[in-house]
Amino acid sequence: MSAPKFQYDLTDGKLNEIEDRRTDGVSFRDEDCTRSFSDCSFFECTFTNITFSESMRSCQFVDCIFDHCDFSNCDFRETVFRRVLLKSCRMMGTDFADSRFQDTDLQGVQARYGVFGGTKWKLCRMEESIFVQSSFSYCEFDKTEIRQCDFSEAEMLGTKLAGLDFSDSKIDGIMIQTEGLKGVTLNEEQALACTKLLGIIIRN
């Protein structure tokens, strides 16, 4: 996915002053968002250096860019991200449970302890991002690309990793059921470590 392209020129705005449930073509910058926007929709918007502290549950973001934003510990459950770029964002402990990601890029995000349980990913890309001790249980991945990410000690129970390539990423100590490994691409060291999950004993 490339960066979202906007059909019209964006106007400058303040998130804390938004009154409508749908917002189109607005650029938000350098603001602490202190309002809840649950069930709101944003189309062709940019968010730069925005700190979110209230609920964003069940929102919809289409053709949007988040650049150096902070979502830490926020509620983004059941939210839709479609053709979205998340760049260098902080997502420590953010709850994205049951959200949908489509044609969405995560670049350089810090999502340690993130909650992604029940999420669905289609045509997405995760690059140079940290998901240490995050939960990806019962997720669905379809044509998703992973490059140089850290999933150390992440929980992936009930998730099938078929079609995913972790060969240049870190997966030390991941928690996953053996059936979830079918069809996944690993490097030699990772594959050796995963034999422990299968109960295989290797002798020199």
C-alpha cells in the first residue's frame, strides 16, 4: 500500500472542536485530544502529533494518515481502518480488539502490550514495528506482509499464521498452538526453536 491520496486540499482543524459524527478532508496537528469520538467516521484526514486519551471505540478511518501520534492505553475496539497509514505512532497497551485493518500500513509503530485479539487483517503491511508481549489471539490474516518486526513473547493462540513470513522478524517466546504454525515462513533458527512446540527432541 502507498500513502493515501486525497481528492481535495485539506483544511486545518481542531479535533476538540469537531461536532459532526463524520469528518472529511481535515488536517489535525499538535493537539491533545480530550474528547471521546466513539462511533464517529473520518475520511481523507491527517493526524500529526496528536495524543488520544479518550475512547475511539467503533470509529471508522478511511484514507487517513496518522503520523507520530500517541494512542497509548486508548480504547480503539471494533474500529475500522481502511487505506490508512500509521507512521511512527505510539500504541503502548492500546486496545484494538475486534478491529478491522484493510490496505493499511504500520511503519515504525511502538505497540508493546497492544491488544489485537480478534482483529482481521487484509492486504496490510507491518514494517519495523514493535509488538512485544502483545496479544494477537484469534486473529485472521489475509495477504499481510511483515518486515523486521519484533513479536517477542506475543500471544497468538487460536491464530493461523499461514502465508505470513517472519523470517526477518523476532518471534522469541511467542505463545502459539502447533496447528497455527502450518504454512508460516521462518528462518532456520526460528524453525529450530519451534520444534519445542511440537515436542521434537533434537540430538547432535
